[in-house]
Amino acid sequence: YYMLPELVGWNNRPYGETRAAEFTLTVDDASDAGFRLRLEGFARKGQVFDAKSLEPMGGDFRLLGYLHFDARKKKFERFDLVALGKGWGSGGEPCNGAGTGKHVAYVPVYERELRPYGVGIACELVSGERQVDRIPPGPGHNGYPGWAPEVYFGKQ
């Protein structure tokens, strides 16, 4: 979810576009105290990179993570994940501001020359006790309250 084309390309695009993905969970360690899982995989998000176009947005990532389960507490105590890869995309917005007009793309000169660019994403499990732990990723942390929380948190 954190590897959306929107987050890679810095633009408001449909969520969840995935070209391909594969993940493997392996038991890395186990005892009466709990277990640790190793997560490995890849995700190819958004559209395929096209050097001739400013519009395609996406990224290709390799992932590595560890999940630690505490048997006594019967819950996951840690979840650490890193995703490294390349991203591409333009910026832009509908020209009428209502989301229905023609999309106007703009790409800074430095981005045109550097696409695809390196992207690193790190995730960790939070307790949910702090207010900041309950803000969904993406524009929600950039001053857009109410951004699709049902997509991130699910529906009750």
C-alpha cells in the first residue's frame, strides 16, 4: 500500500495499481517465546516506465522485512520493512481544480533528467497510541485530512 504510484510520482492517481507482486514469508526463528518471520518479495506498481512520456507513474521495488510475534502477549511486537527500487512519474493536477478537467502535467527539469529515480521506503509497526500513528499515508500527512481513510484502515 505504501508503494502507490501517487507516493512514488507525487500526484493524485488511482490507488492500488499493481502490475506484478510476489511475497514470501519464511519462518526465520521459532521458540516457546514466539517466532520471527522473514518477508521477501517484489512489487511493480503503476505503469511501465517510458522515457518519452511524462505521464506514466510507477515504481519497481524489492522488499525485505521481519515480523516478530510474542507468544506470551499473543501479538506481533515488531514489523520492520524496507523497499528499495526505482520510481518515475510526473506531477500535475486537473486544471479546473474539481478533479474533472483535463489533467495538466508538469515535471521539474531535474526530474526529467533523473527519471527513473531511486526510492527507499521504510515501514515499522506503530502502537496506535499516538495521534500521528493514526494518520494514513499519502496526502493525509500533507494537509489533506480525510484522505481515503477507509482504504487504509478498512471499514467496520
